[in-house]
Amino acid sequence: MKILKIPKKHLDLFVSVLPAFGELYAPVKRGSGYAFDRPAAWSDVQMAYPRTILPPRKFFLPPREATFRFDPKEGFTDLLVEAATPRVLFGVHAYDIYGLNILDRVFAQGKYADPYYIARRKHTAIIGIDFVPDDRHFASSMNADFVDTGFDLFLSDIGDHYLVLVGTSRGDDMAVMSGSLLEPPTEADFAEYKRRSSERRSASRTQVDLAALPEILEMEYHSQVWEELGQQCLSCGSCSMVCPTCYCFDVNDEVALGSRAGTRVRSWDSCLFKTHALVAGGENFRHSRASRIKFRFYHKQRGFVAEYGRPSCVGCGRCAASCPAGIDIVTVIQKIRGQADANGDRAVGTNAPGR
Amino acid sequence: MNPSNTVLIIDDDPDFVRAVGGLMAASGYQVETAAGGRDGLERAKALRPDLILLDIMMADRTEGFFTLEQLRDVPGLERTPVIVISSIYAAQPAFKVSPEAGWLPADLFLAKPVDPARLLAESSRLIAATAADQPSSPPGRSNGR
């Protein structure tokens, strides 16, 4: 991997060149939070932000997406080409890049390979930056606070400079185009990177114990904790909306009134919604809120592990930050673990689920 | 050159604006000005000028680059001729990314201090080319944007 560095004072010049590779999106202030949006000026860009309201997923699985149009006279018109607008996402944290890598497992490979998602992924450059964990981040527990793939460039703060890790040939094109703004790093720079990266990992105040969690969840399937959560949960779905790896979607055909022409639209769904498990005929497999919130935790920390080998939670803390009922995944896991120990269930095995 | 062509000058240096504005007015242009990128964007949307002269180093030293991107996103302003007039290459010696390298969606880059005769000649040429809808579109981006 090619490694360069850029003086922090030149970062604005570097970012000015990036639109050559696509529409530039960067973290900007949005109300009391942050969001990826087009910056009107360099001073809009927030280099040190805890998390954005919505994750970068919104660029690859948009909240609403028209996939094709249909018309009795004209037939089907695929809208795939609109997914191919070149974009540059600047300032993406490692756990969000990790989240996109997880979504790739579902949408870019295997039996569910999705051409709309793939087109967006191909045409969107990712430039990562490192982050300082706050009390809601537990990405280090989820092994998602550092990432070695899924970015074109990754910027790591080493004082007066950023180390620039080049991840792809597109990233290399960006580095080459920036020319004299980038310099070769020194041994001292690498020493500083090592010092800061282990400092950052130990700075993470919130830890979650993942050891044997899937098995413990199996044991605690009928725990009272889920009933209590069901009482608290409002079923609003905010947790799903802000999650980097939630991907449930609904599909509807929107037909123009008085005609038989229309558009097929895919939109975000949430397993917290009452209708998520409602099927034709009226049967609802998860009628109670308790069953729905249990399902979400089980999918993240148990079901996804069985399917893909690691939890789909990346420890970003957005769900806890956005939940109007104050439900916090870290507390839930601790309760379940505490409950498991109180019931006398012994943890099976000593290895945490693999990455 | 149509005597009623409008030129919008976006630059935060009042001396430069007065000098260039005077030059353009004396050549028959209707001159409008804006002292910053955001203001310039709003005026461009409202005025739909025939030509824009855009500075780079304003409140932020890269402000004009961002303004240019936003101008090109406005429906109807994509083909408006834009001449970037800036001293950024002199002020920032580390910044050597050539404006002709295909990354800047302007029609032309001129370094300050700008030669008045050249500015007038290029302004006429670009306005005429746009009006005739000739393919003198902005030095295209190599990635096909």
C-alpha cells in the first residue's frame, strides 16, 4: 500500500481538487448534528465530528429509489443509469467504511448481488479519516475502529500532517493529481501513527463484551429483558434509519392515477415497524413490540453472525443517540449478559465471534 | 459583442472589482458584482449573466473552487462562461495542480494580475462561442462528469 502524507494546512487545497472525481460530499453541521452534504466552502467541512445523523449507507441504498418505470405502450425503462453519478465521500470514519464493507457482503456479492447498489459503490470514492471515540462509540469492541480495505484514501492524524494511505488505483489517481501537496512520510511519522493509534484504541471508554454473545442470546430467548424493552420501545424505527448496516427495504409500485403506467420504488423499511412481519392473509409474525425489538438485536448480534461470520453492528452509537425512548444497545447487551450470569448459564467457549 | 451583455464579477477585493468593473463597463458590459462565493451564487441564479469572472481566494482561500462547483450544478448555469481570475498559484507555491489538467470546470484560468486586453478578448470569444452553441464547452473533466 502506498503511503504519503499531507500537511494539514494544505488539506483545503487537496479537497478543492477532489470534485474532479465526482460530486464532493463531506461532513457538515446539520442542526445540532452532522450530515454528509455538499459543502459550500472549506469552512463548512467538519474534520472532527462524533457521528453523522444518517450513515453513508444513504448514498448506496437511498431512502427512496425508483428502480424502473413501466408503461403499457413503452414497456420497461430501467433507471439504473442514474445510480452511476460519480461522487466523492470525504471524511468517512472507519466504522462507517466497515459498515459499507458489511453491506457489500449482502448486496455486492453472492445471491443478492444488486446492480443499483453495485453501480453506486463503483462510482463513489471513499476518503476516510480517523475519529476520537466519545461515550457512545464502541467500535473498538466490534473490531470496527480500524479498517484496512474499502477506501480509496484514508487520512490519519499525526500532528501537523495527515498520513495518507492509498487504497485503490482511484485513490492513487487522486494522489498523483495532487502532486506536490503530498510528501513522502518518514520513520518518525510512522512512529507517531503507531503511538496515536494505540492511544486512540485505549481512549474508547465504552466497551462491550462479545464473548459467546450469540450463544448467550440463544439461551436468553425468553428473557424478561425483551418484554421490558418492548414496553420502552416506541417502534419508531429510528434505530434502523440511522444504522450503517440495516438494509431492510420495502417495494411498492406507484401507479399514476387513471393510467396503467407507473414506477417501482424501493424504500427503507424497519423490522421495528408493526407491518414488517405482516403477510398476506393478515398473519403478523411479530405482532408485539417486544418480539420486534428482540428480532433486531438478534439479527445484529446472532443471525448475521450465523450467515456472514461476524455481527453486523459496528459500534457507531447512532441507534442509542437517536432513540427517543433512550434504549441503548450497550446497556441491553450488558443486561443480557448479567441476566445470563444470574441464571447460571455458563458462557460457552472462550473465543469471541470472528471478525 | 452585444452591448447589453451582463458580466458578474465575484471577488472580495474591492480594488480589483473597481478596476476590472470599470474596464468591462467601458467596453459596454453591464457590470454586476458580489463580494463572496455564497452571495455570488445567489446573484448568478437571479441574474443569469452572460459571463462570470470568479476569484478563488475570498473568505476561505479555496472558496472560489467550491463556488464554481455550485455554479455548475445550477440548471441553466452549466454553460455560462466562467473565467477564473486568481493569484492562488503565486500565493500557494505548493499548489501546482495545473488548471489545464481537466479538473476545473471553468472555461479559462487567468492569473492575477490580469492583462486587460486579453481579458476583453477572451470575454468576447467565450460569450460569442456560447451564443453560437459551439463546442467550446468547459475544459472537460477526464472522468466524464
